[in-house]
Amino acid sequence: MQIKGDKWIPILFITPSIVAVGIFVYGFISWTSFISFTKWNNVIPDYTLVGFENYRKLFANMRFQIDLHNTFVFTIIFVTSCLLIGLLLAVLIDQRIKGEDIFRNLFLLPMAVSFIVSGVIWRWLFNPGSLQLGNIGVNQLFEKIGLNFLTCGWYTDPNIGIRAVAIAAIWQFSGYTMALYLAGLRGIPLELREAAAIDGANQWKTFYYITLPFLKPITFGAIIILGHISLKIFDLVVAMTGSGPAFSSDVPALFMYDTTFRGNHFAQGASIAIILLLLVSLLIIPYLITTFRKEA
Amino acid sequence: MKISVTRLLIYIILAIFSIFYIIPMYIMVVTGMKSFAEISLDTMWNLPISFNFNSFSLAWLGSTKEGFRGVSGSFLNSVFLVIPATVISALFGSLNGYVLTKWRFRGSDLIFTMILFGMFIPYQSIIIPLVLTLQRLHVYGTIPGLILVHVIYGIPISTLIFRNYYVTVPTEMVEASKIDGANFLGIYRWVIFPLSTPGFAVAMIWQFTSIWNDFLFGLIITPNPASQPITVALNNLAGSYIVQWNIQIAGALLTALPPILVYLFLGKFFLRGLLQGSLKG
């Protein structure tokens, strides 16, 4: 039942949000795309169109090539580690253990703090020390417990670079996947597991044939969320390492910031932002469409 | 009581992971407590000999002698930023969620999906036009400008949270009120709003944490130290070569404190917001 005339009032109330998102999200994205096709690579705006010139330059740029590679390495390490650690911790916590709350809260706590905070701390933890100082931070810890072979230069070593940042990111987000998986595990009907046990399936078989398939949609959702976080990663890199030696911990978002706001190459910066948006969209749009279809 | 080998193994693995999660927090607390005489990078793992809060007070107040700013001013900026931004975006989210669940219209699902996209975009893709627009509106470099930005880009997540919450409120209640002659606002005021406390708790805690922790908007929109939020101030403190590392770490703890307190006292709602960000409907 709908009262006539009331039909337009709800639409009126949601209109400000639609207009705001329309302008600040979709309008601004179009505006940035336009800028990326112009010659505005100086302090003074110059809207002469140059076609794909900024994109051509971008992909020819060594720093951008390194950035794409770093993003790929970071995403693989970060997403798979978060999924595996999260699943392991969730399964262990689900075993009706003592102190469940303490473990769960501890693993989730890093989620609450800013990337800048964790970046500052991990920068000092992964500080490799020097000849005068000897080993400090994590290296010193390894030395003390006899794991000397694990000591390394961390983010000061170009061969490690972004991988050190990934460890800090895993510290922050693996608790999140744990929480997701734990919610999923608690959602599996008990009868299902009991039925499997009655049918003679052992724990591993139950896990493989009942639990894992049940957790599939959660894994899918987590990959989307973590994946888009790693494509956008910026704060953590800024606070922890910066671009690093030979750009070994540089990422597109940081390159965009440097290009645009330190170098005043606005059109070039806009082109990086658009590539970044396209990468995120490849991940997010199919996800949004499938969710939307399910509900319609 | 007998503990089986598997049980023991479970606890051992959990304990090992606990060390990984505790280490940064341990360093943060222990370093902050040490006196300057004890501060040395090669003894960073040692417990402090006595309690001393000098690192915190220097990180908070800064030092004119050594020439660096403390985070106190920025801490207050963040407070003045986060409170209005959180409240306003929760109100928007609540109204939107109400419309999108109880007053659905043709195309409302599509509109919801399009709004939702806004929470995933890399903000780099809107930041140049955003700066130009804020300059035109004369709010660039100001806290009100930053509030505006956080309210607008907070619409997607707060709408999502309230929509997911209002789906659980029986539509029959709304229908019954409609038959009784209540209108759109009346139903919101007398039926929906009184039931909304959990929705507001989740949305506000989520927004509080993410606005407090935001760095990118603060960095680009408020370049002047007088209106910078705390994350930007911490990054400046930590990036300065004249600031000793114990002061940087004390600054990190001060920055982390409000969200950690929220998490410790209202963790249940924090978790709910977290799960809703990915598990829809």
C-alpha cells in the first residue's frame, strides 16, 4: 500500500546523496580522465588535448614498470598470506579453546590502528642497524634466539623492498580474514558436520568436503577486499619506507602523489590515477554486479 | 585434566602467532615508557627500568629548542574533524538506508550499487578535481573542507551499513504504520529511528575509526600544519631527522590511542562493521 504523493518524498530525501556521489565520484572521475588527456604538466593549467600521450609516457616510464611489478608481488604475498593465516587461526580458535576472546581480540587489534602508526613502528622494527650499532630491531631478536640466518636488510635491501611492507600489511589485516572465516565457520550447521562424522568421514575429510566449500564465498569476498586494498596501498608505504632504494618499495599511488603534488605534472598524475582506478574496477565491478544480480 | 597432543599443538601455534601480533605493540608501549637515558636502539627489546613519560610529553608538546611540532594541536584538529563528520555521515546513511529498504522505487537497487562503488575507488582518481573544487568553494586547507570530504566519501559505507541493518527490521511494521496514515518522515521518526541504535553504533564506530585513521585526504587537503589531522602530523614527526625514534614511537601510540580505546570498549560493534564491509545483505 502506498499513499499517493508520498512516492516522491523518499526520492527527495535520497537525492542529496545521489547528487553528491554523482558529482564527487562519477563527475570527478570523468574530470580526472579529461585531465589525463591534456597537456597540463605544469603549475598553470593547460587543457590542450594530447590524446594518449600521457599514458604512452607512463608505460614507457621505468618507475611505473617497477611499480606495477611491486604491486603484483605485494598483492600475491599479502592476499595469500592473509587468507592462509586467517583460515588457520579461525580453524584453531573454532576448536572450543580456552581464552578464545583474548586471542580473537589480539589478532584483530591491529585493524583498529592507522597505517601511519603501523608504518612508523615497523620501520623501526625492520631497521637493519649498522656496523656501529650491530643488529637492532627484528634482526636483533633473531640473533638473540639463534636464528641468525634470518637476519637481513629488510626494506633497505632492493631485493626485499615491498615484501617487507607486505609483512606489516599482513600484521594489520590477517586478523580481519580470521574474523571473516570465524564468522563463516560458526555459520556452518552443526548437523552437517555431525552427519559427516556419522558417515565415517575423518576430520580432514570433513574439513575438505564440508568446511572448505562452505567458506568459498567468504574467500571470494576477502580476495576482493584485500585485493583492492593492496592495489591502493599508499599510507603504509609512505610511513614505512617511501620509494626505497631503486624504487624497490614504490607503488603506483605513491608515484601518483609525487608526480602530481610534488612535481606538478597534473596530467601525468591523472593518468596514473586512471590506471589505478581501472585496476580496482576490474576487481570490484564484477563483484558489485554479481551481488546486485543476486538481490534483484 | 588431560590435554591431548593436538590441543597442546593448537595452543603452541596460537602462542607463536600471538608473539607476531604483540611485538609491535610491545615496542610501542615499552619505548614510550623509557627515560631518555635508557633509550638506545640496541636495547630496544628490554623492559624499562622505571616508568617515565618524557617521550610522550615531548611527542605531545613538541620542542621549540630542537625545533619540531608536537601532535597535540593535530590531535584536537582530528577530534573537531571526526565528531561532526561521523555524526553527519551516519545521519545520511540512516536516511538512505531507510529509503533503500522500506521505500524502494524503480532503479533503487541500481542506485545503491552505484553509490557503493564510491567506497572502493582509489581516491587518487578524484583528488585533483577535489582540490580544485574545494579551492573554488574557499574551504581548501580548512577543517570544514575536510569534514565535507569525509561526509561525502563516507556516504557509500554508511548507507551500506544502515541498509543491511534495516533489512532486518520487519517491513510489516512500516506497512502497518502506512495504513495508520503515518507518512515518510513520521514512520522514520516514530518507528525506524528508535530502533536504529545498533545501526548508529556500527556506522559511527566505523566512520570514527576510518576518518581518524585517514591519511591521504588530510595530507593533500590540509597542507598547513595548523589544520592538519593527527596522522599527517605523526608522519611529519616520524619523517624528521631531528626527532629521536622514541618520540616518534610515543607519537604513534598517541595517534593510535583513540581508535584502540574504541576497539577495546566497543569491539563488538567494530567487528560487525568489519564483517558488513564484505558480507552483504
